[in-house]
Amino acid sequence: YDARKIKVYIDGKEIKGFSPDSKVTITPAGEGSNRQVGTDGEVVFSIDVDNTFDIQLSLLQSSKSNDFLSNMYKNFRENGIMKRIMIKDLMGSTVFSSPQCCVQKYAESQFQKQAGSRNWTIMTDQADMNVGGANQQYDRVSTPSGDLFNLANTILY
């Protein structure tokens, strides 16, 4: 594993200047699947159709990507403009893609003795994701959007 090999692209622009403690956290907004047990013990399973995600990006206070995300937020608020997002582990098989995303709100800004971090929340539309391992051979993952690895390589290279 190499944190430098986790790449985040929004609208083709690489996000850079991540904080030392955290970089990217991808959290499903939906439940995935549910189980309900009736009073007589009968069980039913349901699949949640919410395949949206919240992505936390933790950037250094000095990162130029803060300007990009601020402008992205303004463009969404003023014009409804959303952007495509891609996250890929270049040393493994983890890949995430959504055709549309927006910044939830401005990052909280603190000004202290030492430079701090800016934590941004990105909200996505329906997304495709494969949570994989690092440094291992993997099979290609097919999703409703197609082959995620080919898609990721098209965007990244």
C-alpha cells in the first residue's frame, strides 16, 4: 500500500495537497441491504436502491484544491453544475466512480498557531465501487456502467 497511489479526480482534475492524518473516506449513504423478521419468524431481505455515497476529502490548509472545491460549490449553488468523480488505488483493485457529484458545503476553516486541515464532503449520484486489495492480481469488475478498471484507466491516463 502507498497512500501516494490513491488518486482522486473530479472533472478530470487531480485533487492534491492532502492532510497528513487522513486523505479520503468513502461512505455509502444507503443501507445496502436489510433483513426483516416477522413475528412468526419468516424472514425477508430487501435491497436498498440508494447507491449514493458521501466522500470526505481532508486537505492541507494550503492546498490549491481548496480553491477548486470552493468554486465547485459555488457553481453548484448558483448553476446546479455537477461534476464526475473517480477514485482509484493505482497499486490495487479499489476503484470508485460516479457520473455526478457536488460539494455539500464549504469546509470549516480554523486559523490557529499552525496550519490545519480543510475537510470537504462530496455527495455523489448513484455510483459504482469495487473495494479491493492492494498488490494482488484481480479480476475485472463489471458493473451497470461497464468495466470499472477500464473506465478508471481511461480517466487516469
